[in-house]
Amino acid sequence: MEEFKKRLISLRVTPRTKLICALAAFALPLIFLAVSFFVSAEKPVDFIPIDSGSAYSKAEIYAVDGPFVQETKGERTNRNFYLAINDDGYYIVLATGAHTDLPVYGVDVDADSYTANGTTAVMGTPEPISSELAAYVLDYINYPEDTGINEENFSNYFGDYLLDTTQTPSRNASVYYVFAATAFIVGITFLLTYAGLGKKLGKKIDALNSDGTMDKVAADFEASAQPVYSKTPMAAVSDTYFVGIDTQNNVTVLPLSEVTNVYECNIINGQYSPTSYIALETADGRRVCTSPLAKGGKDARFADMISLLKSKISVGGAAL
Amino acid sequence: MIIVYGWRSRFKPEAQLGTEKCENCGHTAEHILAKQLNQATLFGLPIVSITAKRGIMCTCCGHFKLLSNDEYKAEKSSAEMSVK
């Protein structure tokens, strides 16, 4: 009986579905974590302000001067923009987060001491300097004295790219952590749902066996020469019995000797349903609809099951 | 804002063809001339309807025998004639 019960549950909850859920829950997160590891392990190239493309870059700087402008969203500061003095003695434009630990010129260091502690490496992604940002830089450096730097010669002094230290591979990798967590949650949810379906169906089968019905059916399936177990539609047929399962985990057991007619049915409770069911009519005038085929689907296995049942029933249906 | 949208399939009966034996279920039952409408819905209300199929449906088992446009029109006009 237990073996037969497991076989029936496997029609509803297929091992393949469980495997897909398990892969989604465990393998996909591992893949995403591996990708995030490779992304965050990317080695930076030297930052060149005149032609840096979009590769992850590194610059050695002594100190930062500013911030000369802030990028805000609502009341929150997203980025601060500084002028940084690099190890070649040139200025570069640097974007940091709302807070930075870099030494600030005029606050932490001055003209005499800014080189005393050596350089600090800053990493980030190059970003083109917009004309609006360039205007802010010019306002900042030309006050209070005009340095002679203007829109025409701006790129000779600052290049065309700034270094955005908020865009680092570890930050970019965080999106893969989100993917990994999402895949894990979805996979586990489906896995638990499917495990729950199996348990519910098992309880229904046990309830049917309260008077020993399922024991008799199981024995008949074991004794049958060629019992048929079908996942599409969810049904099993022996020489004597038909067992159908629907999406509400209802189990229908009918002796084939009682069935007088079998056909595909799309009328449920007097209403048309796009889902097709196997309808079995019994000698006492009942019609039982079970083993649904998903919406709008036409499947040869469904037609084969109806043909098989028609060939096995004794009255009416086979003659249709 | 949550927009509840969906897709459903409905049958629109257009004429009654009388009782005849169904080739699917074997019952002698009412058959109707119907067209299947696939409807896009918003908050449960149909917004767009597209006619997917036209044919004859058995009201006992829902078996749907597809008809071409011309066959459908001919069946419909003959059904209307018999009513008059």
C-alpha cells in the first residue's frame, strides 16, 4: 500500500519538479555567489582622466579639496564631489559617498603637510565629467582668484573623466547577492509548497483507506499485468480500477465495471471551463470529472488515457 | 497602486441549434452556435475582446466543433431562418 501511495503522490508531485525547485533553492544561489565573487575580485587599472573608458580604476591621491558640489536626492546626500591631488601633482575630480575618510585639504592637512603621510589609493569607476559639473569646478577654482582655467582649456587640467568611488565591483556584486537571495526564497517556497502538496495528497489517500478501499486497489494494481500510471493527466488505471487526482488533491477511485461512459469534458458545474477533465459516468447516473489538463492544452497523452479507459470499460463507452 | 489585470476565455452563445447526439460524450443534448472570446480584463472587467474560435458546442460536455467563418455564417443564418 505504501509503495502504491508513493507512486500516486509522484503523479502529482514529480521528482523533476522537486529537482528544479531544489536547483533554484541551492544551485542558483551558489552560481550567483560565485559570479559576485569573480566580479568583486576584479583588479583595478590605473586611472587616466583623459581616456579611462569604464574599467574599474585606481588612483593614488594625497588629499581632497572640497566638496565643491553635492549630489542629493530629497534631503539625502548621494555623492560629494572633490578635487583630489594625485601622486603626479595633478588635480582629478573625485566622487565619494556622503562621508569620506580621505584627508581633506584645509581641514586635515595644509599646503605644507599634505604630502607628509604619503598617498592613499582610491578605487572606483570612471564617469564622464558633465558640462554642468565642469561649471561647478570652474566656479570653485576661480574663486577668489581667477586661475585662468576656463571651459576651453578645462580638459587640459582635469581631463574628461572623474573617478566615482561609490561604484566599486563589491558594490556592483551586491546585485548578485539580491539575485541569490531571491532564487533561494523562491526555490524554498516552491519546494515547501510541493512537499505540502504531497502530504495533503497522502492524507486524502489515507482517509480513503479508512475502510480498506485503497488496500484493495493497491493489491489490484500490483496484480495487474500492465498497470498504467500517467502524470498527464494525473491518473492510474489497472485491469479493475481507475484512480484520478485533481488539482485540489481530490482522489477519485472507481471500479471500471461501474463506469459506463468516458469522455473529455469542459463543462464543470454547468459552466464552460477551458480546462479539460476526464468525465466518467457510472451506472447509477453519476458523472465524475477528474484528472484535469491545464488550460487550453491539447495533449496526446490525455486523448490516449481516454482511449485506454474506453477500451477497458464494459458498458456504453467503448461503443461510442 | 495595484492594477489587477488578467486574461480569460468566455463563450458567447449566438444561436440554439436544437438537440442532437454529441460525437464526444454520446449524449443527445442541446447544441449551440457559439464563439469563443479571449478577453483582457482590468479589475475583473473585460476591456478588449478577441474572437478566437467559432463553432458548435455541446452543452453537456463542452465539446467544441470548429467551423470556418463561412460555415459559421451559414449555420447562423439557417438557425435564424428556422426561428422565424
